[in-house]
Amino acid sequence: MPNYRLTLTFDGTNYHGWQLQPNVLTVQEVVERAVQETVGEHVGVLGCGRTDAGVHAENYVANFTVDSELAPERMQAALNSRLPEDVVVTHCEIAPDDFHATLSAKGKVYRYTVARGSVRPVLDRNFVHWCRHPLDVDAMRQAAECLVGEHDFASFVTEYSPEKDTVRTIGRLDIETEGRYIRITVAGDGFLYNMVRAIVGCLIAVGRGQRSAEWMKEVLDARDRTKAMDTAPAKGLTLVEAVY
């Protein structure tokens, strides 16, 4: 049976993340519904990882295996005709039989966008976190340096996370500006629950002058979530890609 690999873009505003959950709408639910309407049977769709409620994705990878003769381009068109307007399949191909969207992934890249200024954003309000206070970007960059590499990120994971191993590797953490926007890009081999948003919350505190750049290393070394700042809102976060 063919193993269809999908690349999806979705606006996560109206969804409680990717993974199926009872009594709430998720991206996985609408994708599996579209697949079922296309092939005539329920098929489980595997995703490259969880996303929090309200988080977006540019190149989210998923796959499913089904007894179908549809060519990838026809499968893509069929799914897109059945998906809601805030979810779209941007690419479809036949993957090797052993490809698994979750287990085959080697890492992920996330981007968090902050909009600065006294005037709140309107047209892109669902995709950025508005910070009306001035932010010292150089201080934020200095604070971020200590996070690159392999570390125990226990200070940046929600206390309700089931993860036992909190060691992860961040390959790069870039902070760039474009007009009023600050874009924080984080690439790593894996991320803990709320990890990127917790890091961003701390970086914003440094940018506002509430904490020093050196304080970030103290938080990292503490391995204690209570030492960090509040988690940044979900809407500013986008999964850019999964790396294979």
C-alpha cells in the first residue's frame, strides 16, 4: 500500500493543536476526516509532532498508508477540496514504506514573532505577540547565547509535562528584526512542552530590562520552572519545518 507523505500549512487559531483530543477540534481531526471522505474508510494520519492550541505551521509533515491508486497530485487535490480554509496540503508524495512522520524526524525549526510598538497589530494579530514596551534586541541576543548546545531545559518546560528526560540540543537560536517585528528562530533536535514559548517569555523579560542577559544562564542552570518567566502566548509561534 502506498505511504502518502503530506506537507501541510495551517492557521492554528481555531484548533487545539494537532493531536486528536476529546471534545475539541484539532488539525489531525480535520485531516483524517478529509482522508476518510477521499478514500472511503477511516485512516489514521501520523504527524511530525504535537503543537499547542493556537500554534501555526508552515511545513507540517504527516503521513498515512492506505490501499489507494490515487496519484499524489490527485490525492492532494482531493484532500484540499475537503479541508477547511485554514488548512491546506502544499505537497504530497509517495514516501518509502518505512517513513514515519514522527519517528523519522531528526529535528524541528520554530519561529516566534513579536510585534513592537504602541499601536497594536490588527491584520496579523493572530500570528504575532504584541509587546508595547521597547525591547533591547542586543540584550536578548546576548541572553540567548547560553541556550545553544546540549542542555537540561527543565526550567523551560511546563510542570505538567510527562517528559522525564529534559535534555535537548538547540543547534541555533537567531533573533532578527524587520521593521517593528522581532523574529526568534529556534532549531533543535526536539522540544519539550511549551519550551520555545517559555524561552521567548524569558527573552522578552530581558529585552524589557526586567532581567539582565546574565540571568538567563542562572535560569538554565536552576533546572526549575519557577525561576523562569511566564510562557509567551501561543499565537506568535509557528512550526517552520520538521527536519528529516
